[in-house]
Amino acid sequence: MRVITLTPAPAIDRTYQLASFAVGDVHRALGVRSELAGKGVNVSRGMAVGGVSSLAVVPLSRADVPSVSGDPMIHPSPIDAPLRVNITVVEEGGRTTKINEIPPALSHPEWSALVTSTLDLAHQHEAEWILLAGTIPRHTDGSEIVVGPLFEEAHSRGIHIGLDTSGSALASLARSGYPDFIKPNAPELAECVGRSLHTLGDVVDAAIEVKGWGVTNVLVSLGADGIVGVSDRGTVHASSGPVSVRNTIGAGDASVAGFLSHLVSHPTDFAGAVGMGVAWGAQKVQEVSSHLQNLEGLPKVHVTENPDRSRVLEEQGVV
């Protein structure tokens, strides 16, 4: 197994397909699908589609464990609280409305068990990466979950560790220099550096600043503007042409899956990994599911090490 993912706040993603959506109206769904999801789960599933072995560690109640029995990719760790349910409404044309439940808090023993299970699986399978992904909930006593020891123990075992989260957790952990990889979007990166980002050049400068904190690989997802990647091997911008958007949920997770899948197989080809991240993300938005389903007919991607710094972002990061 090349990558072990840890998703502290998984969910059942229930997606309703509608012709159109109007607040206050009654709607009849054209289609409904439910699937176990969460950032780490989505990344593991995406990597599997690409032929890269991955396991997903998730906290599940005893009542929820039977729902994943027989799925060798999912490794449950016991907690008391049931799975939350997140609702996605997808209209024809791709407009997406999302309603997420607040994730359940974890007791100190529950979090400790999650960390132990993740590290043990990484050691058992000689994994090269651990990815902590998604919302990091609070403890049941209201205190913040401290993830630094997970990063430190992973590094002591020679395992790279990635982080895909948001808010204060992303900002503080990025500044600590603990992660070997992060994937913010423009607003999240702006929050990290404390200034607004309006152009591609602003993003490049901010990513270089974050790398200076000790984060080896900084991948910034920019929606229709592609991805900017900064590492020891330089700065890369990759983007695809226009695609038909059906569901944007999970696109960032597909990009992470594509990036890591290429990086573990070609560790010196950072530009190729960034390009693969864009291709997989662009493929995902054309699908209805929260998970990447296939890699047939990937869109063409343009990769450059000399990005147009003056390019104004469609989705800017404003603080």
C-alpha cells in the first residue's frame, strides 16, 4: 500500500439530481445516490481507480461498521457516534448546493485509536505517505484535537505526511512546517498568509512563502484556473481546457489522488504530478458521483514552469 488516508470526519454523501432547484419549492429528484465519503475516503477510492493501492482509516460506530463489511479498502476504528449525512443537490448544468452536518466529536481514546490504527497500517504495508484529510473535529470535552504527534511519529518512521484540511487547523499546521504536502484553494491559502490573492502571481508568491515554512510540496487548487504547485523542483502551473461540469464535489480529492498517484511512482517528476492532479480533477467534475469513477479519455492538460503572473483568478482569495 503506497498511501494510507485518515478521515476523522467521514459521512454518507447523499446526492440528489434535479432539473433545477428553487428555495422554498417542492422538488422531485431525477436520481439519488448514497456513498461513504470524506476527503481521505475519496482520495483512496480515486487512487484505486488509477491502480495505486491505498487504505482509508475512518471512525465508525458499531452500527455503521456492517455497511462497509466486505470493502477491503475501508479500515474502521470504533467510535460511539453514528455517521453524519451530507446532502448534495446537483442541477442540470452543474450548479451544486451542499448541506453538511457538523461532524461528531471524538473522545481522547477514540482519536488515539485512530492515530494508532493509521500508523500501524502504514508500518505494516510499508506505506510511503499518510494523508490526513477533511475536517478535524473537536474532542468530546470541547478541546482541540492535537495532530502534531501524528506528524512527528510518521516522520520518525520515515513516512511522508500530507494534509488536506481548512481553517485554523490548516493555517497553524502549515506554519509549523509539519506537513510534507498541503492542498489549499485560493481562499484557504489567503487565510494562511494573511493577505488577499487576486492573480496567479499572488498565488505563486504565497505558495513560495508557505514552502519557506517547511512544507515541501504546496499544491493550490484554483478551480477553472487549474493548479499551482511549488516544491524544491520549482514552480508549476497546470490547467485543462473547458469541461462539462456535472458535480464539483470531490474534484479536489480527485486532484490529490492524481497528484499522489503520480508522485509515489515518479518521485522526481513534480510537474507531471501537478499535471496529473489537474487531469483527474477535471475528469471528476464531469461525473455525478462524489468519487472519481474512471480515467478514460482524460482531458488534455497544459503544464508550464513559467506561469502568467498577471492572470486574474476567477475564484480569488480575499481576506
